[in-house]
Amino acid sequence: MSDAFMVMVDGAAPKRRFLTTDDAVDGAAVVRLAVAGEIPVGVTDAVDLADAAEIRFVVGNRTVWQVEAGAAIAPGAFVAAGAEGRAVPVTAVDPYAVAVALDAGTAPAGSTPGTVIRVAPLRTVGLGGGGGGGAVDWAAITGKPSTFTPTIGTTATTAVAGNDARLAAGAAGTATVRALGTTATTAAAGDHTHPGLTADAAAGTASIRTLGTTATTAAAGNHSHTGLLTGTAAAVNNSAATDAAGLVTDFNALLAALRARGIITGA
């Protein structure tokens, strides 16, 4: 069900923008361009509205709106009213979320306007600032797609195309994405049993190894092996001492270098 009212426009309102309501003037309902964070009463249609214009405004029975995007918007994203009444993406828990985008949108660029997208309104206000139509049930929204086309790209928030070259298995010996299998260019599943190999076989034989610290297990990559040299070798030159005190100094420097490498301990 829908109702039509004659309303006055307070200030110019470009086409395909969110509108909100204002206090009535002389008993007549008033609408104006919504600003960031406001709850809309509806949207402008395909024509610009002039200041003080009196228009016929339809309330209700519009489960899909068309509004200009004010930023990049992905299908399925929640949107709110942004600057100059355009739609901007927000999170699902944002208190100003008012609709769900049904199409992808791009931001305005110079004289080029943003993409006009369809949105499914989730909540509205009534004319005059009253309670309005409230929440719209998702099942009542008509014309919405059954799935949302992902945005293809190479960033953390986009999807990889199925034919992307990065998904192609490379030759053996090259770093690449691998499918599970048993060929020279596929990866073995974690529970695969390689014929001829026994887990943790005797030391010195080819075997699958579990991580550990025994003679038949493999060390983890961050394991510290005791008894191995540490650091890098320091330069220790031949002594040029001419007395006992000088020899003691040079000898202590040698001992310090040996301790730094983990060859000896002591003080």
C-alpha cells in the first residue's frame, strides 16, 4: 500500500539522492536533502528538485530505491546517507545503516557523478519526522538479486577470478598454488601415505618426520640447537704485544671471541 502527499522541498535536491523530512510549514509536509547520518524518508527521482518546489511524494510500497553512490560500494554492503545525500558504505552494526546495496557503485570523480545503484531500504522516517515506515522485512523486498557478484581484484577486500594466473599450478620446483593430488606438480594431502616411506624411521634413512627433539624426529624451524656456533666470527688478529701485559690483553680478547661464538664458556 502507498500514499501520495503534496510536500514542499526545502533547498535544492539533486536527482537520485536521499531525502529526509523536516518540520511541517503551515501544515504542509517538508522534505530536504539528507545529510550524513540522517535517516531518509525516501529518494529523489530522475529529476532535480528546486528549492521551495511543491511536489507529489509517494510514501510506502517502494521496496527498492535508486540513489547515487558517494563512494565505492560492493553489492550486499550496508549503506547510510552520506554527504549531499549520496549513499556511502557502512558496517552492519553502524547505527546509521539505512539500506543494503543491490548493485556495485563507484564514487563521483570530478564532473562525473557517482553510479546510480539500487538499494533495499531497511528503515525510514515518516513525513514530519514521525515514526515512519520503520524496518522493511528482507522477504518483502522485490527485485533483489539472489546472489551478489563479487568485485574481482588483487586487494584484501576483493575476490580472485577463477582463471587468475596466480591460481595456475606451476612447474615442479617453483613456488605456486598447488592443487591436492599425487602428481609431480600437485601437493599431497596432510593425511596422504607416501608409499615406501615410514614415519620417523631410523636416523640416516629417508622418512617422513614429525617435529621433535629425538634422534628420529625433525627440529622445528625456530628450534635452538645446543652446541652449535652462534653469531658471526669476530676478527682476531695476530698479537703484536711486546710484553706480558700486552699478551694477557690479546689472549683475553681471543677468549671473549670464542665465548661469543659459543665455543667455550666461562668468565
